[in-house]
Amino acid sequence: MCVLKTDNKTIIMTVDQLQSTVESIQAQKDREVTQAGIIAYVALACAIIGLAFCWYPILGAAHAIAGTILGVMARKRTARRAELYAIIAGALAIIASAVMTIIELNSTEIVTTYDASPWF
């Protein structure tokens, strides 16, 4: 018999019951770590897509923001390198998307006012 005392109540259970409780808690913790690992790799993929498509204003920025947010969410659960890489790549993709959007907005003004026709 094993006796566990908390603030409000006393729990009496056998050693087998205690061992099965500890095993179920460990299994739940392992599932959370696995889910955090999956979220970390999804975050890394989104951040890399955000970097690859940073010249598209909405597509690149959306993936970069999603990758950064998912990386932070996964970082709160576990501390792996994939989350850190996702956060860094997502931040770089957000910066690159902002710079490319500014460049594209300024270049459309130049293109619409440029007259390169030799016949007029």
C-alpha cells in the first residue's frame, strides 16, 4: 500500500496502481513532446516557404508569420533546435517580405511612368 497526502485529501493506492498512474502520466508527456516536434517541423517548413516566396507580398509574409507563430508555440512546449531555426527563418522571411513589398510598391510607380517607346 502506498499513501499519498495532498493538502485536501489522502489517496491510498496499491503499488501497481501507482505504477500505472506514473506510466500514464509519462505516456501523456511523451505525446506532448511528439506533438511539439511535429509542430516544430511544420513551423520550419512554413518559414522556409516564407523565405522562398518573399518576393510575393502576401504569400511570403503569410507563411513567414505562420512559421514564426508555430515556432514560438512549439518552443513553449519543448526546447529543440528546429523551433529556434523556424523562429529565426520566419523572422528573416518577415523582414525580407517587408523589404520586397516596399521595393515592389516603389517599382510599380517607376514602371507606370517610364516611356521607352522609340516611336513617340
